[in-house]
Amino acid sequence: NSRLLKQAAEKDEMNAKSLSTILHLKQLTDQITKEKENLEQQVKSSQQLALSARLAANARERLSEELDKERQGIEARVKEWEEKCQTLAQEKEQIEAKLMQNRSRMAGLFKDVESAKKRCEELASESTKLQEEKHKLMESLAIAKKEAEEATNLTERISQASGGAIVEGFTAEQL
């Protein structure tokens, strides 16, 4: 019996050691499982982080390319506008030069117009004087015609009174 008790005690001790080992192994298994899950989670996180990093790098690269294209487009437009500005500046200078020429020509033309105006006024005054003189001459001519007609009539009457003989050799003053 004591042997059985001893065996039972040994068996109980073995069972206790085995149970202790099993518990320890179960704790280790649980710990390893947790570490494994933690490591798997870290692997997933690192994979996601790597994927995010690749996506960010790709996005950065695309953005960089788009920015380069846009910068080149903007530079081209700036160059185009600079050329337009330069062309407009040259045109402005040409127009200003023409404007100055036209102003000086206009000043000369105004002087010519003033001279022509004065000359016109002189000619108008002269024309008025000539018209007045012409009018006076026309009046004198009308008077002279009337006097000539009267002299002709007088000559005819004298000629008829003298029997048809025409008196010759008289001057206009004498008549």
C-alpha cells in the first residue's frame, strides 16, 4: 500500500509537474500567439505603410510632373505676354513718333491756315473794293451810254434839221 501511495504521490507529483508544464506551455503558447498576432498586425501595418509610402511617392511624382507641365505652360504664356508687351511698346513708340510728327505738321498747317485766312481776308477786302469800283464804273458806263444815246439822238435831230447833211469832225466832248 505504501508503494501504491508512493506511486500515487509520485504520480500526483508528476501530474502536478506535467500540469505546471502544461500551464506554462499554455501561457507560452498564448504569449507566442499574442506576439504572433501582434507581429502579424505590425506586418500588416508596415505593408499598409509601405503601400501608403508607394502611393505617396507616385502621387508626389505625378504632382511633380503636373507642376512641371503647368510651370512650363505658365513660362510659355509669360514669354508670349512679354513678347506682346514688347511689340505693344514698340507700336506705342511708333505711334507716339507719328503723333509728334502729326502735331508738328498740324502746327505748320495751322500757321498756313492763318496765313491763308489773312490772305483770304485781304482778297475779300480787295474784291469788295473792286466790286465797288466795278459798280461805280458800271454806273459811269450807264451814264456814258445814256449820254452817247442822247448825243446820237441829238446828232440825228441836227442832221435832220440841216437837211440831211451829217456833221462830221465833232469829238465826244463837243457833242
